[in-house]
Amino acid sequence: DTGVSQDPRHKITKRGQNVTFRCDPISEHNRLYWYRQTLGQGPEFLTYFQNEAQLEKSRLLSDRFSAERPKGSFSTLEIQRTEQGDSAMYLCASSLQGTSQETQYFGPGTRLLVL
Amino acid sequence: KQEVTQIPAALSVPEGENLVLNCSFTDSAIYNLQWFRQDPGKGLTSLLLIQSSQREQTSGRLNASLDKSSGRSTLYIAASQPGDSATYLCAVYGNNRLAFGKGNQVVVIP
């Protein structure tokens, strides 16, 4: 068990560019979540997957955002035409649904800065 | 919509003192409550998870209580150490997501 990993850890981009982040969950976990955290705030829910199915998306996830989990393993989050307001820490978490505790385990995050 | 509030937003304590961090939430229909630790620029580390049917959980110097009916949880850290300096986040799980407070930023002064 190597924990949840995210790549890249840091990304600096210019406004208008597209960026893609990757999350590798704990291997046996069937649920995968994306959250966004801005400075001084707690993380906010963006979306979650059960296996490969994306079951819910927050209103925060505009049409410039898309997330996939093609084989029910790793997930990608893409932001098209980035804006300065997209600057934030993007956190991924995974859990094993159906267990008694269903603890969410978080990755180290990807910090995005849009110039 | 679930609202989670953490008070105080920031606090400093001398080393050795006990820490008391408070969390309140508006919707009592929760599955569980988790306390996390976050160091600057880092991800979240889970400290304790309390199921909705439980009243408290303990791990080492940490103890968390849950009063679901009143929508409150308290995290106690005994005999604080400088290494406890961090932001502590409370999160409630319900409706297939975690809802977080803004955190308690803690500084333990040697």
C-alpha cells in the first residue's frame, strides 16, 4: 500500500492554457474523490467516482473542467482555458465503499498557479 | 447544504498545555466525522474518524468527541508539543462527500 499519489505536485501555467492532473488511488479502493482548496479555506468537493462511473459533480465544476476514471483505477482532472481563479490546491482522495468506517485517504495534492 | 464551522480560527499555546478545538455542523444527518491535520502546502493526514453511532475516539494524545444531536465535535490534544503545530480540519461525511470547516491553525510555542 503506497497511499494515494498525485502528479504533478506543482503546476504553473499561463491563463488560457489547458492542464491535466493525475491521481492514483490506493489500489483496492473503489471510490475516488476530487476536492479543491484555496488559501485559508477548507477543501471543497468537486466530483466523485464509484469504479469508473462519475456519479456526481459539484456546481463548482464548470464546463471547463472534466474528470475521468477510465478503468476504475487512476483518474485525471483536466481544466481547459485556465483562469486565474482556478489557482488552488487540487486534492484527490480514495476510499473503500461499504466498509464500516469508509475513511477517505488523501494524496499530497497538486498546487496550480495560473498567471 | 451542510455548513461546518471551526472555532477558533487560530490559536497559540505554550508547549505542554492541552489543546481544545471545536467544530460545529448544521445537518446532523452524517455518516461519520473525521479530523485531519494539514501542514503548510501539504495534503491531509487523517487523525481520527468517529462513526455517527459513536461518542468518541482516542488515539494516543488525541481524543475526539461527537454529539450528533447538537451538531458538535471537539478534538482534544493532550500535553501539546511544537510538532503539533499545524492546521486541523474537521470534516463531516454525508451525501457521498466530505464537507470541511476552514480549520483551526495551531501554533505550539516551545
